[in-house]
Amino acid sequence: MSTRKPLIGVPADRRLLGPHYFHCVGEKYIAAILEGAGATPVLIPALGEALHPRELLADFDAVLLTGSPSNVEPHRYQGAPGDPGMLHDPHRDATTLPMIPYVIEAGLPLLAICRGFQEMNVAFGGTLWQKLHEVAGYSDHREDLEAPLDEQYGPAHEVALTPGGMLQALAGGRERLMVNSLHSQGVQTLGRGLEIEARAPDGVIEAFRVRNAPSFALALQWHPEWKFRDDPFSVALFAAFGAAARERAQMRHRTSEPRRD
């Protein structure tokens, strides 16, 4: 049996840093994959149509969709044009949105966080509120950008877990979790084939899974990767994701072994 760690693909942001564009993945996601999931993170550049998911993902054992300062372009879900200055990343959209359905169909474990959560909803035909804080009945889910990082990523509100759901199982049967909150957008209509796993006190969808997915397929609006070692639920989450990736790696290794007649 192979002892190689599972390989988890991580689609990158495309960002302008100084005069040049870079393809970037935050270190906190890399650390959560390496230490929390016990896997090796591999950056996937945001090259859009130049990448072919079937070929690209043939050697991966799972995929993680990260958060980002950018938002999914509104035309991707028939939304109104965004305000001037709103940060978008069309190269990432063009990379991840076609990839997500294939990842699920191919049976690769998938964990989506914040922007990844929103990408996953859009990929399944869902829509987004662009400014949740301006929608009547909803709270302001944004962080205080002037506060230190520990405060920005600190506990913000509870989420109610769906009874009998995947998150409740990972949470050891608990009915609620305290989570951080660093998003301006939110799910307006849930995509096809998705099942709600958690809601905020104001009713905003905070987590969902892909119904009937052949493997781990979970999306969270909050950031479990932030200092994940300090939160028992986040430890359990990344451990479960890593276990699913290892199972996929072992299955792929068995099918690739030469037959011995």
C-alpha cells in the first residue's frame, strides 16, 4: 500500500501585487491541509479554460476551495452589476466554476470555505445577495477591517446545525456552534441538489452539503482554517476531510496497481 500523503488541489486567486500578477493561496489554508488534513497541498493556477478538469484532477485526491477578498462576478448568477471598485477575480471564476461539478461527479472529496462556499452555490445554479447587510431582515456579517486579525476572525455568532446532518455528526451531536463571520455576500437561492447544514440566527445559510455526493462534499460560509487547532470542531472537520482524501488515494492506488495473473 502506498504511504504517500494525499494530494489536495487548491485553486489560486489571481492578484495584482505591485506591477505583476501572482497566483496566490493563503498560508492558513495550506497549514490546515498539511497539519489538519494530513495531506499535501498543491496550488492550481487560475488559468480558466486553459485547464481541463478531467486531466488536471486525475492525480489529485481532493480539492479545497478557499476564501478570498474577491467575489464571484454577478453575471455568473444573473445578478445585477456590482458596484464600482468591488473586487472580482474572473480568472478564478473561470477555473473553479467548471471544475466543481466535475470534482463531485468524479467522487473527489471537496471542502469549500467562504468564497468557495459561494462558488459552489453558483456552480449548482444558486444565486447570491451581493450586500447582505443591506437586505431587510439580515444582520451585518462583515468583519471590522480596522480591528486586529484575532478580533476579525474571533467568534461572532452561533449557527444552528441541521438535526441528523453531516455537521452535527462532526460536532459530536451538538446542536449549535460558535463561528466567525467575515463575509458581505450570502446565499439568496440555494443551488440544485444542495442540502442546508447550518443557519445563522437571522436565517442566513451558513453551510450546505451536496445531496447524494459519492464522497465528502461540504461548504461553509465561515473560516474554520483560522487557528483551527484551537477549535475542536475545526480539528474534526479537517481530520474528516483528510480521511476522505486518504480513502480516495488508497482507492486510486488499488485501481492503478498492475494485475498479477
